[in-house]
Amino acid sequence: MEPLSHRGLPRLSWIDTLYSNFNYGADEYDAEGNEEPKALPEGSETMPYIDESPTMSPQLSARGQESGDGVSPTPTDGLGTGRDAGKGLEMRKLVLSGFLASEEIYINQLEALLLPMKPLKATATTSQPVLTLQQIETIFYKIQDIYEIHKEFYDSLCPKVQQWDSNVTMGHLFQKLASQLGVYKAFVDNYKIALETAEKCSQSNYQFQKISEELKVKGPKDSKESHTSVTMEGWVLSSCSPVPVSFQDLLKHTPADHPDYPLLQDALRISQNFLSSINEDIDPRRTAVTTPKGETRQLVKDGFLVELSEGSRKLRHVFLFTDVLLCAKLKKTAVGKHQQYDCKWYVPLADLVFPSPEESEHCPQVHVIPDHELEDMKMKISAIKSEVQKEKANKGQSRAIERLKKKMFENEFWLLLNSPAIPFRIHNRNGKSYLFLLSSDYERSEWREAIQRLQKKDLQAFVLSSVELQVLTGSCFKLRTVHNIPVTSNKDDDESPGLYGFLHVIVHSAKGFKQSANLYCTLEVDSFGYFVSKAKTRVFRDTTEPQWNEEFEIELEGSQSLRILCYEKCYDKTKLNKDNNEIVDKIMGKGQIQLDPQAVQTKNWHMDVIEMNGIKVEFSMKFTSRDMSLKRTPSKKQTGVFGVKISIVTKRERSKVPYIVRQCIEEVEKRGIEEVGIYRISGVATDIQALKAVFDANNKDILVMLSDMDINAIAGTLKLYFRELPEPLLTDRLYPAFMEGIALSDPAAKENCMMHLLRSLPDPNLITFLFLLEHLKRVAEKEPINKMSLHNLATVFGPTLLRPSEGESKAHLTLASDIWSHDVMAQVQVLLYYLQHPPISFTELKRNTLYFSTDV
């Protein structure tokens, strides 16, 4: 049984929403990300919803029809913000009307449940009783009392709402309702035995089963839907189904000087104390649903997945039960209606198979969103986050903050929908196949393993009737464990924002393998609400104890967890799939740890072990905040190339472009220009440091070492060189002018300004920049193969080439979470402008210097 804030207290789960914060969750968007219709003012809680009533009480229905505005919970459009008194009292009436309508439905449910009680009692004293008096008392325990409490409450509240007066008082009714909570304690304590008794009697007594089946669930009054049967135990369950009402709105729209205000506060206090006193004895949530056949179907796992359906991406809520996988979406419902799931499809686990890659050619081709579009959206999200933080710091208006949060949710939803690219295929051996897209192989493995564990049991194939499917889908809303779409805008303000900066990880070794294999590890971290793969070790061949000892630098974007997956490399070309995103290597083990800021934010390495399926992976990590990692400090040495001004290096080498830049670019173009993710994928940190040392020492074996080194390490060395320059390649002096120039809207003015700024650079800086620029353009020409567009490359190199040195950056650095601040976005745009520009000639630039001033 779930806590009473969710279910178990008939009609009183409105308390659950009392202190809930305004949250853009799954309930407010459909599966395609379209916003549900809302008539409420910004900042308000959700209005009460109405369940479809099983029966309609004639006398109660008549009451509702007597008044044109009596019990309709749906507010009209254009009510405003609720801040002025008149609008607030109008909202108060609407909230009360919704409360009244929900009460009516609940009383109808109780009436229908009590309907068979009298004839059952009448037969109990005959020679052929259907149920004994004891069984009747157990099944219907306290339901009559609950009915009378709510009937009295409704009869008292209804005329006050129908004959509305802004000064009318009704707080005493809520106070009285709260004071009668003791009856619910008795009901809850008896609930389990009542349900068990109803189930046993229905199974063993044909007459009682027939009475149970005669109870019909009706749709709305004018509904054309046919009647569907439910069991008596289903009716017992319905007596404690939640009908949430936003009591917070009632308080919010009741003026503090209104006579009702202290009474409502007292009712709230009583209710809160009651709930907290008995919730300790109740299980956290229901995890199972009873089928019409009396079987128990347990919910094992649920979560949001992206399905590729009819050529487009749809966000689905997937539910794994003990014998069936069900894919659902939230129904579009009108304001005030109970949110429900709509089953898109289901597959009995007995019929579910995972097609192998070579069997999946008939599946639709996965359309991968270009990386630059994803990066653009990340920038927009982070810019909005920055605006939210500024509004909060300046104590801005809550409406402005909510508008920003709403926009951030929309952008994060788009990112969540369009980022996943790892295919997860499900096939029904008797029907069609389905394709999900995931961002994490860890997540795909979890779903696959959970299904395969259940398939080890003796499962039977079946077909759900329409009634069974309706009952199962209806249970999903109550059983779900994942309530909100996994985006960061759904986090409460007091939740950890995660870490922003760079996580340095050394993957040392692994033990516990039973036989020799070709082994490697990948590292995943969460970013913008979902997990992405960030690094990969070398393959350690034919061993049971791989010793990698490889260091990686992983960029964190609000990350809270680190995952390590250990794979056995597959070299069988017949198992490889044409789909670049298909991973055919076998997962040997996987594990996850939380990134505790206090544990990792130290100067020293923190060593840890992840245990996975009998395998132990040893690793070390330390964290560097973004502002610390991007500091540029003048070099204390006069030799070497790293950390030394570019003018000094080129003068010493008697070259126009530093040797390290020329050699790294030459090696990348020779054998890395088609490498997937070149410049984006992290190289092994120890390899990068080794290359740094030989370049600093001007070792004669540099060329030999370069030819043997992993290409990602060479790319990483080039990035490190530019990052460690004491001032950016495009100089501190010109940085403000670059920021102003890229913001110009007139194309001709922007062209003149941006070319003028290049001419203003020192010759070594300009020549090196143009040399790098042409190289990056050649890399982008191979985008279909290496997946690195001009935008991707600008994202990687922009901050590295433009970020001001320590003294200059103090004015630009804001909060640590400002990873994609407006400055960073502008830095990317500056480089992108030059990358998209026709070839720029040093000679032509300098020739035109005569016609332009060099003052900036």
C-alpha cells in the first residue's frame, strides 16, 4: 500500500500537493513534446481533475445541473494572475467548484460500492447466505461511515458554491472534515484484509462473483463507450483511489484577512499531522496490480524512452511487468481531467525476442541529429539557466522566472528527444518489431538484462482482452516509479546542480574475469539529464587482468554520476552491423558511482573501486572546476613550448608557425582526418603528457613517437598547447572587440570589423591562426565520416583560442554552472564565422592594412 499522500485516504490526497513546487513534468507534455492546454495563470498549481465516474447518482447529478456554473471544475480563459482581490476570489470559486465536482464523483463511487451491501446482509441470516456477516463487515468496513462523512460535507458545501458570495465562509467544513480523519486510520488498517477477503470470496463463491460482475463501470454521461465489468475487489480498491485537489490553490486564493484563512490552515495542520503519523506503517508504493483472473502482475521497471515510430521520435513511458512489456504515452486531456496513459503496444515476455544486428536490416534507418544542432541547443539551455540564476539573484519576478523555466524545459525536452542514437530493438515473434533510441549503452543493458531475467521463468504466451488491457494501462499511473521527464529543469531548487568542470579519471586495472578476453572500458557521465559516453580505454588483449593505467579528462556539464562499462571486444566481422551506432561488443560488467563534490573536489587523487558481476575495476579521479581548468598563467620557464608566448617560440624556432602545431596537424591529416570524433574524443591523458614532455625537451625522437601514438592523444596535445598559452591566440587586447564584432547584425559591418581584427593580430598569431583554420576546414570536409562539422570544431576550439587569461577573465567568469555562458557562446561563434568564411589570405589581409586603421 502506498503512503496516504498518494493513495489510501479516500478524497484526502489533496494534501499531497500542498507544498509542491510548480514543476514542468511529464504530465504537462504529450509524448511529442506538445504542451498540454492550460487555462491557469502562470505559477498556479494544477487544477483538480475529475475521474470518469463509475456510476452517476441521479440526485447528485440533478444538483449539478440546477446551476449553470455549479460544479464545473474547468476555469475559463483569461482569469489573469490571481494577484488582485477580484480575480483571486473568482479563482477561489473555481477551485471550490472543482473540489465539489470531485466530491460528487467520489460519493457516486461509494454509493455504487455500498449498493450490494444491504441485500448481502439480508441473505446473511438465511439458510443460504452469500457471505457471512463477518465477511460483509470485513469487506465493507468503515465505507458507510466514509460515505456519510463526505455526503454531509458535499451537502453543506454545494449550496455555498452554487449561491456564490465572495464573503461566504466554508473553512469550518474543511476543518470538520479534517477532524474526522480517525475513520480513515481504521479503514487503512483494515484495507489489506478487506481486499484479500473480497478476492477469496469472489473466487470461492459463484453468487458473490456474479454480484461483483454486475457492477458496471460507465463512462461520462454521453459516452458511447460500452460497459466493462470490474471485480468486487476492484471496487474495494476504488474506494481509496486518489482524487487530488489542489488545496494550495484554495489557500492561495483565500485572502489572509478572510475568516476562512485560519480555519483552512488548521485543517491543513491536522491533516499533515495525521498523514505523517501513519505513513510510517505503509509501504512506499503499490508495486503490483491484480488481474481479473486473480493473478498478481508486478511492476519491475519503468522509465522514459524515445521510440522511433512512423519515422519520427516519440517519448514513451515504458513499463516492464513480470510477464509483459507495455509501451504507453500520456493521453492529451482537457484542463481539470485526470491524467491517464494510452497503451501504444504491448508484448508478452514469452513472445519477446531481441533481434541480432544482422537480423535488423528491415528496421527503419536511424536519423541522427547533427551534433552542431545538439550543441546549439545546449548553449541555449545554459544561457537560459544563467538568466534564471541572475533573476533569482536579483530577486526578479516569479512570473519571469517561470517563463524562463518553461522555455528551458521545452529546449531540454527537445534535446532529450533528439540526442539518443543507440538502437534498442524489441521484436514480437508473432508480430512487428519496435525500435527505441537510447543515449547510453548502460541503460540499454539494464533493460535487456531485466527482461532476460524475467524470461528465465516459465512464462506463457497470452493475449490481453480489451478490459484486461484497460485495467493494466490504468494501473500504470499509480504504479509508476519515474514521475517526471528526466530533464534538469524538473529538479527542485534545493537539489544539487551537479558538477561543472573537468573530471580527471585514471582507469587502472580490472580483476575477476574467469577466462582470457580482449577487454576495454568506457566511461559515461550524465549531462543535461541523460547519460553520454565520454571516454574509452585501449583494448587489452587476451588477458584476465587488464592493466590499462590510462588517464582521461572528461568535461562535466552538471554531472552527478560516473558509470564504467567493461566490454569484451568483438572482432568477428560477420556480427558487425551497418548501423554505426550499433554496439555489438559484449558487456562483461557495469557499475555506477555518485560524484560527491566533497570527495572529488580536492587537489589529491581519490582512489575507488567499482564492483560489477564479480569484476572489480580500480580507478582514481579528481575534479577541476571550469574556472580553474581554463586559467592561463604566464610560464616561469624560458625553455620549451607549452605555456610560452607564441612570439617567443616562433622567434626561437625561426619559423612562422610553431613546430608543435605543424607536426600535430600533419599527423592528424595523415592518419586521423577520418577518425570519428577527432578533436572531440578525449585522448589518454598520460599519452598527452608524454608528448608534451618530448615537445618541451625538443627530443629528437618526436617524429617516431608521433607516428606510434594514438591519434586522439596527438589531437589532445594540440588542444592542450593552445589552452596553455599564457594569453589566447587571438589575444587579450582584442577579446572585447571580437565579442562586439560578432554581435553586429549588419553583414557588411561585421565583415569589415572581423577582417580588421585579424589584421590587428601580431604576425605569429595571425599566421598560426590561419594555418589552423585551413586545417579545421579540411577536417570538416570529412564530416560524413568523422562526424565533425564546422560547428563541432568551433565548439571544441572556440573557447581554447579566445578565452582570456586570468587577469582578463575575472570580469567574464560568473557562476561555476555557467559552462555555456554568453561569452562561451560568442567565442564559438567567432571561430565559426572564420571557419565559414571563404579562404583568408595573410598576404591579402596585410595588403589591405594600408587602407584601414590598426587602432582597436
